[in-house]
Amino acid sequence: MVSLNAPAGPYFPQSSPSRAGQRRDAAAAAFGKVCPQQSDPGRSGQNPDAPPSVFGGPFPEASFTLRGDREEARRAAEAIDAVLSREQPRINVELRRHTADLPEHARAPAEHLLLSGGKRLRPLLTLLTGRAFGCRDAGLHTLGAAVEMLHAATLLHDDILDNAPLRRGRSSAHVLFGTVQAVLAGDAMLAKALLLVSSFGDPRLTACVSEAVMHTAEGEIAEFARLRDTSLSHEDYVRIITGKTAWMLRASCELGALRAGAGEEAARAAALFGLESGIAFQIVDDVLDYYPCEETGKPKGGDLREGKCTPPLLLYLASLPAEKADRLRADFEGGRLDEATVEALCGEIYAGGFAEQAREPAGVHLAGAAQALASFPPSPERDLLDNIRHYILTRTA
Ligand code: FPP
Ligand code: MG
């Protein structure tokens, strides 16, 4: 079993100094971590000439309050963009081909989601990991397309469960096509992806992807079991996101290594790289849910509306005077937060530095990913995987 290097302990409610800075200190103490540093003024201005980046540039100041170098982040994003612009067309051709094979009524929701953008992070991980271990065959694109299709299937279902009206800035598939069609499209995509992987005739590939699907479902079930539960500990939170998000990134990497014929130890390192990166990815995703829309280009406050208890909220609660915290807990747990309150809470959590502070454990998991990566043979692909690690920590969209 993989060790998760997460900070231990629940988000204890603390005594209640009145100023935001003091509150943040109290929350940080509860979290067992230092507070985010003030940003380096020397790194403030954004470069207006920065090229548009699929992977998230330009980089607003807020992402650098914790750690990181803006130039390094830009270089990482540019390197990933470059490889993605080479590989994306081929990944998309595969996705189109396999989507066209779906049963008629599944095709439209599947195309709607798959062709609405998305960074193709998972296929990229499969390609880079496979190549890092010496694989050069086209099977990597098929395996990458299969994990992207699996991921899309989970999103079709997730948007129904979360009652989310939007995905990637467009109406969700269930809004456009109805719940029945969206559920069935998700089912068909799941089946198609598993068929694609099993067509390789390699039981290790099939086991890898099946296990990931199982853990993804378990993670989502665990999340729903703890919805609106503010007693969630950091370990519980990490367990949930490991399942619902990190296992699919783990599989993305492990599939590549297995296809390359990597030995057991190397495949384990690839899996660990993916898993730790995946945990960090979701931690940052949950941080960005509190960022202003102008920075992320996405609506904020979804987790508050959906009753998802994530670190920014838990850190904020831990910083509040007991009475105020109890009131907020009761309203959140009772599903009584109106739109104005959600808006105000997002503002307070962001401005108070709690969202940024919640990014910090992502660094711990990415350090775990770096350790795993260090055992890969040196190659340009290994360097690109390291850039992905950097991107995951500093992304703002
Ligand atoms: C997104 O989380 C959700 C997931 C990554 C996993 C969803 C998993 C399932 C619905 C169960 C398994 C389904 C299949 C077909 C195997 P989020 O809601 O925090 O992210 P979001 O803000 O992007 O919606
Ligand atoms: Mg969701």
C-alpha cells in the first residue's frame, strides 16, 4: 500500500483572534503547517507578451504566494504546451474514432463532452510515461484515449450527481440531453474504454484500468457519504480524492509503463508518480474552486453549493470564533447557504489566504511524485513529467 504523505490531523476549531492574519495563523497551527509567505514583490507584474497556454498561463500573483517561480512555471507550461500541440491531434483522432463506435444515443453526449476541450492531461501522462520507459508504439495513443474516455464517463455521471449545470464553460451533457441519455452515454463510454484496453490482450493493462475504475467509484461513494460533514479529517479528505481523482492518474501513468514492458519496480514507481500527482491535482482543484472567476475562467463556490467539505473551508472554519464557526457549520450542514452567502464566503476564504494555504499539502504530494520520478531513467519525457508536476502545483485554471 502506498503511503500518503499528507499532514495529519483534523482541522481543529481554534480560539478566535479577530484579524484575518491571526486567524490564519491559528488555522495554520491547527493544520500543522506554516502560513503562506507574502509574495515576492519582485515577481509581481504579469508578462503581457506571454503566449496563451493550454496549461494555465499567464500566472497571477496569487499562485506564487506559497512557493514557486513565475518564470519556472511559465517554462513548464510552455514545454507542456509544445508537446501537447504535437500529440493532441493524434489523441483527438483516436477519441473521435472510438466515440463514433458508440451506440447511437450515446454519441452526442460523449462528443459534447470529449470535444469541448479539456487539457488531455491523462493521455499525455500515458504517452510520456510510456516513452520514458522506451515505448514508441502507437498503442500508447489508444491507451491514452481510453483513459480520457473513462475520465469523460466519470464526468458525465459526476455532473448529474453534483447537479452541475456547466462543464468547461458549456451546458453539462445532462442539461442538454437529459439525465437518462447522459447516464447511458457514461455507461457506454466506460464499457468502450475497458474494451479498448482489453483489446491489447495484456491482463496487466486490464487489471490496472479495472482497479482504477473501482477506486474512482469508491472515492465518489465515500465523498457522497461525507457530504456536508464538517468533521472530515485531512486523512479522510485525502482518502476521498485519492479514490475519485488520483487513481485514474495513477492508471494513466502505470498503463504507459506497462505497455513499455517496464519491470515491476518501474511500473510501481510510475503508478506512485501518477497517484501522488493526482492527489495534488485534486487538492489544487479544490483550492481553485475559491478563486475569483476572473482568474480561473470558471464559476466559483461549486463545492460550497454542492456541500463538499474541502480544505479551504475547513481551514476557514478552524480560524473562526467558536460561535461564528458553529453557525456556519450548521448552515452548511443543513444546506442553508444562499447565493449571497456563498459569494461572501468565497471572497473571505480567498482574501483571508485560506485557499492559498490549502494548496500547501499539494507540495508535499508532489515531493512524493518527484521521488518516484527520480527512479525513472533520464530522458526528455522524464523532464516533461517533472514540468507537469510543476504545472499541477502552480496552475490557476
Ligand atoms: C469530479 O470531482 C469527479 C470525479 C473525478 C470522479 C467521478 C466518479 C464517479 C461519478 C463514479 C464512477 C463513475 C464511472 C463511470 C466509473 P468534482 O465534482 O470535485 O470535480 P468537478 O468540479 O470537475 O465536477
Ligand atoms: Mg463535480
